[in-house]
Amino acid sequence: MVHDALGNTPKLSGLDIERLSRLAFEVGPIRPPSEGGSHSLLLRATRNCPWSRCKFCYGLIYNREKFQLRTVEDIKKDIDTVREIAEAIKGASWKLGYDGTVNADVGTALIRTDPSLNANQSFILVYNWLYFGARTVFLQDANTLIMPSAELLEVLKYLKETFPNIERVTSYARAKTLAKKTLEELKELRKAGLSRLHVGLETGDDDLLKYVDKGVTSAEQIEAGKKAKEAGFELSEYVMPDLGGRARSQQHALNTARVLNEIDPDFIRLRPFVPGPGMPLYEDYSKGEFKLSSPHERLQEIKILVDNLNVTSRLCFDHFLNSWYRDRSRRYTLFKQDYEGYKFPEEKNRVLELIEEGLKIDESVHIHVKDIIGMAL
Ligand code: SF4
């Protein structure tokens, strides 16, 4: 490809690529896998976690750094930057004859013109977002709902005004925070465009909630979940198999089913527990005070959970840690790992059949959590 004196491909001449390569907005460290699957735009509304005490949480996710609210003004500036990056990318598309459509050729041409764009997180994020339709946004970090409602409403309003085609805006929310918001506040946030909430339920067992220092009771979780549903949110509740280890396995499963039955969320997403350095529960595990279950025992725990579920939710195994396998090749996982999972009650029996299948397969075929401790997950 021929480049002009500025390094631009001839068709991109006139575009201020140098400015594009300098544009950046703040991005936090994590997002739910399903938001990755939707290629959501990541917009940082708060920094870190306001609780930061759960014993099963990797300190490294937010480095246990101090929680900070960002100002509405700063978040709006970031939205403006996203708009500027998006306009530049679309401008390149027009110059290349693609009528504003963002396709692979547009990305290639821009990166050929300025290879530094390939390592520019803001550019890559916006490019991918546009490439996949620019329909969803995820507000980071761990509990954006803790923002004063008036401020969060202002951010949502600005976001929707700037990008009217956004169909879904999502956030993590602590159950404690959700329970504290009034139904009216939640309804207003929903109306303003916040549409999906991800809540870390982990367990519905009060004894275990206390042990892992989750900072919430099962009654508060139920109140929070019901309120979120009543306000019209699409609700994902995350459950952590084996969080109670062998000792609390049964109470964990039974009480989690009890709480989920009360809430009846849209999605129940399983995230099996893996202790790791940097996590307070790892200390208990290292000292032998916390005993992990074997792969079959974990399946037995999920069997009790599923058996006792009376919900209309979708049960999802959408994480590679749900690694029970069908045969020694380990090419096929027992459960499908897509983001839509199994619809209850229609597919409840199917899940129970799969669990029985997994229990018949030699335990050595499945991945034992002990073998992956310390790996970068
Ligand atoms: S609320 Fe979430 S991010 Fe915060 S400490 Fe607990 S698990 Fe970690």
C-alpha cells in the first residue's frame, strides 16, 4: 500500500489519524463474559469495589484499591471521546467507499496508516463495538449502582443522547445497594436506559455468606432481586458452586435454590469457585481449613441445586471453569457454555440428565480445581 508523507494511505488523507491515535478514555479491568460476547462498549463510571471484602474475590481484579466515584463531568468527557473516536472510524469508512459501515478493511487501513492504533485500547474497543453494531454498553466497575441515582440518571441520559441506537446498558450491582434503592429510583434508572443488572449472589446460605464476608444476608438478596425484577431489569444472578467446600456443600445448594426460587431471575450463571493467591479464602485452603470438593462432588452439589430450582430462569454454564467433560479427549464439555444456557423449567430434566452422565464418567476425565489453582484465570 502506498503512503503519503504523513503515512496515511492515499484514501485516508485528510483524516487526522495523529489525533485519533492520541484519543483515550478510561477503561476498568473487568466485565462479565456475556458482555464480551456482545462486544459491549466499556465505560468506567466508578473505580474499583466499594465493598472489597469478599474472601473469595481475587484481590488482583481491582487490586483492592480504594473505591472512587467518578464525576459526571469526567464520565461525559469519556462519552465525548468515544463519540470522537467513532466519528473518525466512520469517517475512514466513508473515505474508503463503505458508506460509514465499519468492516475489517476500515480497521486494516487505519492500522496500516498508524500501527500504534493496534495497541490503543480505546481505539480497539470502539472499533470492535462499531464493527458488531454498537448496540450494548457496560458501565464499569464493580457496583455502579452505588452512584447517587441523580448522577447515574444524568450519565444514562447523556449516553442515550450521544448514541441513540444503544439497545442495552448493563452494570454490576451489589445486592446490598440494590436493596437500599427505592423501587421508584430503580424504575427511573430503568426508564433512562439501564436495562440489565449482574448481581453476585454467590450463595443463598446465610452461614456461608457470613463466612465469606459477602456483606449481605439472604433476605437482602431476595429483596434486591425482587425489586430489580419489579423495576423491569433483566437480571443475572451469579452462583459460585463449591464456595462452601465439602463442609457446606448441601446447605449452600439448598439455600441458594431457596433464594433463587424467590427471585426467579432471568439468568442464573454458574462460576465455580477456584481459590487463588491474593484471595483471603486461599489462606484457609492453604492451611487445610477449607476443603475443596472433587469434580463429582461439585456435580452432586449442582444436582441438589437444580433439583430444588423452581424458576423460569435460564441456567448458564458460560465460563470455562464449568469444565466437566464428556470423554478423555476433553474436546466436548458436558454442558454447553453459551450465554443463553438452559431454559427452566422446560430443560431442567435435560440438565439433570447431563449431570447423571457426568457422574458416570470417570472423575479423572473432568478437570480438578486443584490442578488449576495458581493459573491465570
Ligand atoms: S462485591 Fe464483588 S468485586 Fe467487591 S469484593 Fe465482593 S466479589 Fe469482589
